[in-house]
Amino acid sequence: MYTLLSSIFSFTTAFMFLRMHHVHGSDTSMERLVIVAGTFFFLLQAGLSYQTYAAERTRTKLNLTLGSFFCSILYTTLFFLIVDFNRDSIFSTLF
């Protein structure tokens, strides 16, 4: 259960990361910084998800899942402060 929750938080960060990147390379320097932060948070959450899977104690699994949750919250805050929803993103070309 904790591994599933941690993985969902990681995938949420990955989807926000993909939404942040614009297709035509027209990212501003602030947006590029948020993209780099998204990469960092996603890699951190991937490690936390693996450690959640590998941990034996329930308390440790809970703490690692909470860590992944807080990484998602931090990146979500940064994402919604910076993202420009009116520009072309990867998702607008897929759908």
C-alpha cells in the first residue's frame, strides 16, 4: 500500500514535469529552473519509492511515503507559481 502511494506521488511529479516543458523550446530561464527542480524531485521520489518497497518496518515505509508526499507538495507549489498554461506543452501535441 505504501509503495503504491509513493509511486503515485512520483508519477504525479513526472506528469507535472512533462506539462512544464514546452514543445518549441520557448522556455524562460525560470521555467528551465523549475524543470531542473522537477528532475531532482522525480529522481528523489523514485529513490524513496524503491526504499519504501525495500523497507521491512511499517513505520519506515510510512515515513518514506510521507517524504515522497512532501516532495510532491513542494514541486506542486513551485509548479503552479511558475507554469504558463497558455503555451504549447508536450500534452497539447499528444491530445
